[in-house]
Amino acid sequence: MAVNLPLPIPENLKPVAGVALGHAEAGIRKANRKDVLVVKLAPSATVAGVFTKNRFCAAPVQLCKEHLGNLRDGAPIRALVINTGNANAGTGESGLAHAKQTCAELATLLDCAPTQILPFSTGVILEPLPIDRLVAGLPQAIGNLNEDNWHNAALAIMTTDTQPKAASRQVVIDGHTVTLTGISKGAGMIKPNMATMLGFLATDARVAQPVLEQLTKAVADRSFNCITIDGDTSTNDSFIVMATGTSALAVESVDSPAYAALYDAVLGLSQELAQMIVRDGEGATKFITVTVEEGKDVEECRRIAYSIAHSPLVKTAFFASDPNLGRILAAIGYAGVDDLDVGKINLYLDDVWVARNGGRHPDYQEADGQRVMKQSEITIRVKLGRGQAGATIWTCDLSHEYVSINADYRS
């Protein structure tokens, strides 16, 4: 059960002009479930993405990076195709051939070039992609293309997620109403080195290609790059932003006020979608915010925050509501900040001051720590006392259910 995460209401997911979505039940891994998604874009659309830094990156990731890298020399991206149930990772040359075949088959159906298609896969690693089933499902997906199909799209990209993840918002920028809608998926193997397992966000704003690329990287760094469930970086992590250019708002420069407003809107929606992944972490019972303040730079603050958020000892203590909070201090100490003065560190658990100047606060009572740890939403705050930088990471606890889910994942 996801932590304080309401199910998305289909009627609240706003269509984005210039984006049509269609799904199919292709039987990629299991019968009678949505497992193929096609996203068709207006010819005016610009597209940017960031991807996993895992050296074993999946075949579709390799192809996406190639197609996006050639954008300025060729035709625009016209469609995305996503399959669940199989990651097409660790599949060698045949996997790359299957990703290329997927693009070619969809390009034929949409009357465009294969390089105008971006493929994505998610699911089991080291198993051949059932390409015949995927290709056979494409006509069905194209047959139900619809702008008002975001909820089904969110369902079609799920793997071990317990529920779909989707959200929308509208903002007024320079007098123009701009619509943004996005979906994400992921519940385990989440420690993005750039994004999440899969995230797709669309807006009807018109955004120049280099501007969209800069916006996407900046947004990912403060949203999907700030979540962790288990410390594993997936082979398939991808975050894509699509700007269809169908609204009256044009953003041509990163120095414009319109860019700043659009950035805020995209960042807000991206953070919402990223936090949904943590709230639906495999077996999660608690949503935990880790904030590190007063650091020398953002990098060391992130390193310490991730050290806390990745620690199995910390995460299991929170699952049990056991205020064994010395585990947090230990995680701070081994984070790799060699010149850290632990005598300046202050640790807070929500409103409870746990450690002062590197030692237990004299007024701290274990009952107060346990009171906070029994909550479903908790904030860990660390003050390093060495600068002005800060960073925030979102994570969850580690439960018996996490082990069960991952032990039985291929069954």
C-alpha cells in the first residue's frame, strides 16, 4: 500500500494539445494487462531527455540517446513507444536490433522515419524482448490514440508499482494558460543517477530545443535525481520532457521570465511525480525526507543525505519505529566527507532535537524519537555547521515486504 498517495482521478488528468496516447495488451510478460504504450506528438513538438548512468544501460536507452543526439541534424521526434514486462537490458546485439525493429515498425505505421521514434522498456533484465508480441500490439495502441488517455498510459507503464502515478497542473505565464501533465513508474531499483526508472512529462508550451534540453537536465537534478528507495540504479532510467508548441507561449531563451515560470511549473510537477515513486516504494510504510543543511557545497550535502537514505540499518529502524538514531550519525560519518567536523553536527527528527554538537542532546527523550518514528511521514534534518549549502533527498523505509517482492519478482 502506497504511503499517503491517493489514486489519480482520470478526469483530473488534463489533455495536452499535441499529445495523443494509445495502449495495448500485447502479452509481453503477462496476459490481460496493459503493457505497450504509444505516445504520438505533434510535428511542432520538441523533446529532451536524461538517462541512466548505469554502464549496462538498456538497448532502448542507447537508441534514445542516439536519436535525440541527432535532432538538430534531422527531423523532430514524432512518437514514443514504451513496453513493460521486459527491460531489453543485458541482451547484447540482439537487444539493440529489437529496439531498432520496434522503431522501424512504429515508424512505418505512423509514416515517419525510425530515427523519429524513441523506444523505452522496463521490466526483467537479461531476458530477450518478445519482439513479435510487441510489434503485434502496435496497431492496437495506435487504434486507441487519444489526447484524453493519460490514466491508461500510467497503467500501461507499471511493473511492481501498486498503483498508477500521474498528475496535471495549469499555470498562467505571460497571460497564456499552459497545461502540463505527466506520468511516472517505479517502485524498486530506484537510486537514479539522473532520473527515475521512467518519467514522461508533456506541456503545450513552445520551447526551443536547446532551451528544453537545459530545462530538462536542471529539473531532473532537483526532482528525479533526489529520490532513492534501495540504492540500485536501474539499467533503464529515463526522464523525458515534451513541449508540443501548440499553445501561444513561446520560450526561446533561458534568460527570459517565461523560462523561469515554466521551469518552476515543470519542476513542481516533476517533484510530485518523483515523490509518488518513493511513496509507492516496494513494501514502503513510511515516506522520509532527508535534509542536510549548512554544508560547504551541494555535493557533500547530497552525499551525506544519500548515505543516510541508503543505510539498511537506518531504513529498517524506521520501519520498526525503533529510535536507534545513532545509526544516522554512523551514516553521516561514513559518507566520505573526510574533513567533516562531527563536533559541529546537529540532528533533528521532525521537531525533536536529537543530537547537539555531535553528541546526544541532554534533553532528548527516546519516547519523543519514537513518537516521530511512528508517523507515516518523517523529516530527518542534519546541520553540518560548515557552510551555506543544502540538499534534500526523499526515501522510504525498508520492510519485510520489500524482500518478499524482490525475492518473488520473476515468479
